[in-house]
Amino acid sequence: RQSRFGKMLTARGRSLADTRLHFKLKDLQYSPVLLLLAIWHTYGAWVTACIYLTLSANLLLSWYIDWYRQSLEICGNTAEGRCNGKEMLNFPVGPFFAIFLRSWCLVCVVAELVRFCYLMAIDAWRVDAFEAYRQTVCGEPYIQWIEQLCQRSQGGGGTGQNSDNNRTAVGNGNTAADSTSLRGWSSSILTSPRRFIDTSLQLCLYVSLDVMPLAFAIWKYYDTNDPELTFVDLNVSLSLAVSFHSTMYFLAWNVID
């Protein structure tokens, strides 16, 4: 005969099993743990973006200071304080345009990295955290884009006005990496090897963004007993992880495009 305690455990187990059976991802939307994680990940993306901007600004300033010093060696020591015709022939025009080209490339790359830090921060607030990032790495936008093209070709037969509309849609930049075209995961992900990539990426995300910075901060505080130094090292480890994932996001986005 089953005791009252055993009956209570059995009923509790059945209740938990029934709850898990009807559990949905949206039920996690108001979870306080996920809210704290989203705030933490957004903070990491903000710190990483600030580091990108600061390092790029210092690099740009150092380039132009070196060029200005080189210019002063030619024009700054004249009697009148300005270049005459002879000095103008020796003016470092080549280094100036070289620095200008490097600056333009640096601004383009840093702007893209900062943009993807922002996308990572927005993605952290999804119910399925970092869904867009994971979909991009798994090639999901490209598969959805191919499915849209197949549906258009089947619907229009590839001739007439529908065919012209298809070419217009492709020509207008309706690419695989268009963020507005993400419609969630396709059904093929359940039977595709890409599901293992997604699982591995989720594990890598939470280990690199949450577990490793926290473990490193605990070890650093135990070793130095300095809260300020521990906080700095915590931010460094977090920003390195966000920098890695934002760069991966940027590369995967451009490969799919």
C-alpha cells in the first residue's frame, strides 16, 4: 500500500510532467533569470562597442599625428612659417592619401562591427535568445530565401509579369541576410545536421558570455582581493567574448549575402 508521502510525490511528478508537456518557449518571456541575462548581454555589447570606438579613434589620431609631424619637417621650419613652391613639391601627398584610405577602411569595418554589436544587443532580448545570430551562422536566412524564390517561380511559372517581379525583388536587395525575412526556424532544421551547429553555438554563447567571465572574476578576486581590478577583468573577458561573436555574426552575414 502506497503511503501518503508516496502519493504526494507521485501527484507532484505527474503535475510537473503535465506542465512540461504543455510548456512553451513564450512561457520564459517573463522569467527574471532571462531578464538578468538579457541585461548582462546588452551591457557586454555596449562595452564592446565603446571599446571599438575608442580604439579606432586613437588609431586614427595616431595616424594623422604622424603625418602632421612629417609635414612639419618639410614645411614647418621655413622662415615664413609656410610652404613655398620648392617645399610644395616635396609635400607628403602620397602618405596623406594612404592614411586617408586606411582611415576610410577602418571607419567602414568599425562601423560594421559596432552595428553588429547593436544587433547582438537587440537579439539578446528575444524569447529565444540570439535567434537571429544563430540562424545566420546556420545558414537559415539563405534557405528561407531559396524557398521564397522557389515559391515565386512555381507561382508565376517563370514568365510574364510574375517573372519580372521576381527579378525586381532579387535586384532590389532581397538577399538572404535581410533581417526582415527571418520567419523563425524552418521545419528542416529538425532533421538537418545544422541542428548540431545551433546546439553547439548556444552552448558556446552561454559558456563564453556567462560562465567564463564569472569564473574568471571569482578567480581574480580570490587571487588579488581587489574589487576594482576584478571588475575591470570581468569587463575585459566579457568584451572579448562579445567581440568574437559579433565578428562571427558579421562574417556569417556577409558570406550568406
